[in-house]
Amino acid sequence: MLNIDQDLSRFKDIVKGRVRKDLRKYMSSSEMIGKQGKELVSIPIHQVGIPRLRYGKNENGIGQGDGEEGEGAGQPGEGQQAGDQPGEHLLEVEFTVDELAQILGEELELPRIEPKGSQESDAANARYKGITRQGPESLRHGKRTYKQALKRSIASGAFNPNKPVVVPIKDDRRYRHYVVEKEPRSACVVVYMMDVSGSMGREQKEIVRSEVFWIDTWLRHHYEGFEARFIIHDAAAREVDRDTFFRTRESGGTLISSAYKLCAEIIDKDYPSSDWNIYPFHFSDGDNATRSDTRTCLEIVKNKLLPVANQFSYAQVESVYGSGQFIKDLRGEFEGDEAVVLSRIPDRDAIMDSIKELLGKGR
């Protein structure tokens, strides 16, 4: 059994190494979004080969086949006729959210987040505070019950050292006593805002969703009390559930302030900054309908979001239809403010770099 456990541990280490090596590829893929359960995430990786001995005549040794030195054998399935042999398959490997976050933090060298504030836990915790004479049999304390029976037996003179049999009676029974308490714990709310207007194409939206998946994984790792709220917007904003956020295909004009107003309302109503760590994230292609709406956005960020948030993050996805102006306006207004973090995402390969920019300060 020990050898099996050791082999399993080695296999997990090998798989984690493979994920680390190809982390940029996994981060740029939207395939994993649909594979996330409540606690586990499935990652498709190429099968890890296990060495096998084959019996038979060794016609060609390693490096003795056809071809010139340094010439590869080609990729599986390339330049081959149809056949009846099985091809290479992908292996679905499950990671916990914490394991995935640990890999992410190590590879991106992300600093640990120091939570601020706390709230009372909604989950009640039972703590044993003492011993009582009454209670359910499931909470009977065996040692204390026997000790009480022994004391009674000795005191009454019924105890025989040569035949030390002690039989507890009803009055000897002792039970654990517990109380239900609420414990303070670090709490975090993340408000994800995504531009779903006509200038945000399918590729841009998938890039945003992939980045949100990994940001969500990292923040969940640091906070016991974690909540996420989702806003989509074009010319108007609305709050949606997680599934709608990751699947919606909308279009229309763009008024970014509609999302910022709704975000501020949600925070003001449900998440006092004294108790919650607050992270608004906005993703857009930087196209806004009017300059006046941009000024409204800057005022909301300055007067309503920054005073309560740990950090305000804006990531801009490159789009041939978007002007890309909004990130310039934010930079011009909040240059030097460490609570405002900006990032550009030109393509899928830049997701990893963008996450490091957004989370690299550990706020």
C-alpha cells in the first residue's frame, strides 16, 4: 500500500510539472471554463506515458531508424494514411482550486494577498465548551463517564481491586457540551464587469472569460468568505449569474458608466468596506460612446469605487472595432495611484502577463 501511495504521489508531481510547463497554453484556452466544478477543475493534458518492456527481437535501437541526424519523426497523425490503430488521447486530470491557485502563484511569482477587514461567518461553528450531565448519546464522553462511575464505586465501597469491574449507571453519564459560535473571517467580494457590446467580438469575450476564470481561482484561494457578482453591459448594464456571464452573446452600443453605477450600487447595498475586501474588475475593448460618459466613469471610480475598494482593475482587450481610448483616459486620470491597475490584452497569449499585472501588487 505504501508503494502505491508513493507512486500516486510521484504521478501527481509529474502531472503538476506538465501543467506548470504548459501553463500559458492552459491560461489562453477557454476549454477549462466548462470543466469547473464546485471544488475541482478538470484539465485536459496529453497522456503521461508509463515505461513498458516489450519482448521480441530488437531490430533497431534508439536512434537507428531511417532519416538524417536531428530529423524528427513528425507529429502524431501527420503525413499518415488512414489506419485502424488508436490515436493519442487527452487525459482529464482533476485539480482542486487550491492546487491550481498554488501553481498559478508559483509560476507567475504572485505575492500573497494580505486580507483586510472581516465579517461574521454565515456558517455556524460548534465548539465544545465543557461537560454536562445531560445530552444525546452521540455526545457521551466515555472517559468522563467511566471516571465518574469509578469514583462512585470506590466511594460506596463496591469496588473490588481483584475484580475491577465498573458498570456506569445513568447518574454517571457525562456528555460533551457545545455552543454555536460565529467566527470572524476574511471576506472578499469580486465584481466582474464585462463589455458585451457589438465591438467586442467572440474572441474578445472568450479572452475575458479565460482571464476571469484564473483571477477567480487565485482570489478564492486567499479568502474563506468569497463572493462573486457579475455584470454585463453594452449601452445598459445588468447583473447576471455566473453561467450567463460566461455564455452570453450580446451586442449594441457602449456606455461604460452604466456598469460602474451598478457596481457602486451593489457594493454600497451589500458590502460595507469595513468588513469586506472589495475588488472591481472591468474588461472592455476601450470603446465608449461619448466623452461625457467617460468623464462620468472617472468620477465614479474616483469618488465611489476607490474609497471602498482594495484595488480597481481595468483590462483592455484589443479589438479592430474598438477605439482603445478608455485605458488612456484612466491612465491620464489615475497615473501614480497604486489602487488603480491597468492592463492590455492584445491576444490570448497575453492573458498570463495581464493577470500578473493585475494581481502582482498583492493588494
